[in-house]
Amino acid sequence: MKKIHWCTIIFGLCAILFCFTTCLTGTDKSGSITSFSGSFVERGQQVADLAGYRIAYYEPVPSTASGDSSETNAASRNIQETNDPFTMTDWGPRDELPQEIKKPSIYVVFSQPVVPLARLGDPIRESAGLFTIDPPLAGVYRWYGSRLLSFEPDAEIIPQHRYTVTVSDRIRSLGGKNLQGVPSLERGRSFSFETERLSVLDWQLGDGERWVWDRNVHPEDARLIRMIFSYPVNLAEIANWIEVRAGGRTWPFTLARLPEIDERFHRPEQGVLLTVNDQLPLNTAVTMVLKEGARSEPGWLGAKEEKSWNYHTLLPFSYESISVDSHSRPRSDAVDSIPIYLSFNQNVEPQNIERFISVEGFPALQKENLSVY
């Protein structure tokens, strides 16, 4: 066997560790990177969307012609302002946040440095008034770069809401410049984001004791619709946004909480049992509708579009298919058989079934000739 020297192994491990560390830090002489929550940005890459990170920010530092590290370090301690206007260059979150983001970082990036590097990361309570947030949120501000201000809420945001953030016009750059508005923003300093709107995660028919096929539903099962919503719902409010349509009309119903729900995944207030007050007609298409505007509570943001789910009540009893198999048992005293299988679209009543089936050319069938399962 070929020998492997320990020095070779140690050198290889050191090389791997050096590469891994370099990839994580992503720093070089021309700038420094401040990264949080496992996010990092390599030199030369754009921060594509700050809303996608907890906080990740690249703080550029002027490079020196000589490349001397001492000169670079000195430049990093002296943040200089440019002649550009002092304004907002990026902000977020934007649009609608997914359900998984419970405590988003609300951030603004400015075109000029606002604080010295020594103040980065220090918590500032909401009384500082750097942002005005409506509905109000308690939390802390932090500077994660001389230009990047973030607000981190203490509690989870409320679903189905629009939050409006207004940046204070009292903020000044390090050089004393006043904040100029952004033409595309309301009042030049306000932006908004929305939390996720209400939806139906799951729905089933019947009382939950067994699975019910939605294309051929028994009358009793057709009256019961079990729903799980993405958020807890007020029964009185959500009743205004549901319709059951069948036979060219809407059908009245009552709502109640599900008698059972798996609380490992859902809160009891997310479950709803809908009971149609009257029996739906047989052989009829039924549509359950969650209307546009559906919401958990009055005044909250509503669903942007209507959603519907369809099922069909009991179809007329009918034959569906026939199949024939050959059963041979050479090690058994039982004679060979050729069973005929008949399939129907409904359950078959076994009592006196022999009276309704015959095989041409064979004697009348007896009860022992038939099995129903």
C-alpha cells in the first residue's frame, strides 16, 4: 500500500479550511462586509434584494492607489460624504410577505453615511422616532452600516394587514444634509408592505370518520364541509365571505368549530365546520366559494380573488365495469373457478342480490354464488 505522509494530509486540511474561511468572510482590501444571520455577500456582487436577508450589507471603503493596508484601514475609519443628494436608495420589505416571515426587518438604505462606524449594531428603542410605522410596532432600531438603518419588531406582525412606514425628515447625513424625498414614494418618504392574506389550506367532505370521494357524495356527507384556513378566523366574519352554490341557487349554512383538529400543525381557531341547512339535491354539481375580500376579522385586508372548490352529489346507481379471472389451485382440493367481477358506482345491498343478476346459459344463481365486498 502506498504511504501517505501526515504533512501532506495536514497541508490539505489547512488549504480546505483557508478556502472555507475566505468564502464565509468574503473580505478583501477594498471593502468590508458586515453579515448577520448566516448571510454573506462577496466582493463585487450586488445585494440583490435586502428583503431576502435578515440583514446583509456591503459597506464600501475607498481604495488607495498604493494598496497599502495601513492606508486602507485609515480610510475605513474616515467615512466621507460625496456631493450626491442625501436620499433613500433602497427600502423594504415590499409587496406581500409570505406567512413564514413573522418578524421582518424593516430597513432603509441611504445614499450618504448617517452614523459613524462606532455606532453600528447598537440597539435604539422605538422612542427614537426614526420611522413611523402604522399599525404601530414595538421594537429596536439598529444601524448595520453607516447608510443602512433597520427596525426589528419585538412581536410578530399581524396577518392580513398593510403596514405603512414613513422615514423621519429629521434624519441628517453625517455632513448635515437634509433628507430629500423619492418621487415614486408617497410624501417622498413613505412605503408600505402587506402581510399574507387569508386562504383555505385544506377542505374535506363528511364528518371526518372516513374518506369521501368528491365526485359521488352521499347526501349526508354532502352537507358537511370541513375547512382549515391559513389563519384563525372569526366565524361571524368569515360567514359573510362563503357561499354554497348548487342547482342555480345559494344554500344557507351554519358555521362551527371543528370538533377535532391536529394542534401540532394548526390552532383550533383555524378550523371551521360548515353544515348546509337543507339536504342538497341528488346528482347535482356543488360549488363552495370563498369570495374576493375574504378575511379573518372586520377591517383586515381581504383575499385578492375569488376561490372555488367543486364536488358532486350522489350519482344515479349504475354498472361500471366487468372483469374475469381464472383461479387455479393445483395443491388444493378446491376446483378451478372463473370468477366474474362486476363493479358499480355505489355500494350494493347484499340482501337478495341473487335475484337481480343472471348469467345466460347457466342455472339460476344462488346466494352462495355471489359475494359483495
